[in-house]
Amino acid sequence: MIRPLTLARTAGALYLLLAVLGSWAQLAARGSVYVPDDAAATATGIVEHEALFRLSIVADILMAVVFVLLGLTLFRLLDGVHRRAGIALLVFVAVGASSILINLTFQVGALITAIDPAYDAATTLLLLDLHAYGYSLGGVFFGLWLLPMGWAAVRTTLFPTWLGVLLIAGSVAWVLDPVILFGLPDATVLSAVVATVTTVAELTLIAYLLVRGVRRAAPIALPVLSR
């Protein structure tokens, strides 16, 4: 039987890898060629940095795979102390990983239209705009999987309660992000606050899993609705 500490450390390593892949693909690779409101510059950037743009697609594919592996590892960790939370987490992760791959269709379309002279630059920009909006919408499930994780931390001795509360706050913030984007597009300060909460929650979980692992070597479920 795999020890909880080993599972936690494995989950931390997978979570860190997921963060690196996702951040590089979104900020470094796509961010270097995607110029909102400038179709010509965006199309030209993709053509000039085609290899980098293709690698960002590969990075997102790998991120989806790592996300599923992370979900399976955390499910194994939670299974013995809060099975319902583990199942909910696994469902949200599966949907979230699927949304990553489906949303990549828009980026692939942008690549095709950028390198094929039969299409215009406006089509390329539209597809990348749709990818950006899809990325934000997919964040709903990046948030929802943190909810059962946080609840399990609150209701068991696996993690400290403060971490569970922080993860629940991060989950709510992830869900609020697209709501603010589409419902309150000018609320830049609120968007920044939400982004800060999600970042702090996830980085804290990564650090805790890698450094501490779990709070108890043999975690137990707390009484009253713990399962």
C-alpha cells in the first residue's frame, strides 16, 4: 500500500509540472504571438514563431494528461478518508482536462489559418480570441476541483483546516473569474484580487504537498458528515 506521504509528494510534483506547462504555454508561448485587437501582428507572429506556437499546443496536451494523473493521485490519497470528496474531485478534473483539449481546437484553427494564405488574419485573431475566452471558461473546473479538496482538508486530519479554507476561497475565486470577465468587464481591480486569491491558493497547496505532504501519517476522517 502506498503511504499517504508518498501520494502527497507525488501529487505535489505533478501539480508543479502542471503549473509549469500551463504557465509556459499561456504566458510565454502564446503570449509572445497573441496581440489582442491586432490581427496582422498576431498572424505574423504565429508564422514567424510557428515552432513555438506548436510547442504551446503540445504543452497544453501534456498539461491535460498531467492534470488527470494529478486527479487520480489525489483520489487515491482521499479515498481512505473522504471517498465522496475524492470522487467529486476526480469528476471535476476529468471535465477540466477535457475542456483543455477541446479548447485547443481554436488554437489549432488559428495555426491553420495563419499559415494558409487562403485565410485572412482576422480569422486567425478571432480563433485566438475564442481560445482565450474558452481558457477563462475552462477555469471554472480548475476551481471546482479545489472545492472537494478544500472540503476534505476541513473535514479530515489529512491537511490543516486553514489550508482547506484557503482552497475553498481559491475555488470560489476561480469560478468568479469568468463571471467578472463577462459580467463586469471593467472591474479590473476585482479581477486582480480574484487572480491573487487563486494564485496564492494553488501555490500554497503545491508547496504544502511538496514540503509537508500530509499532516498525519495515518489520516482519519472527522465525525459528522465526513463521508
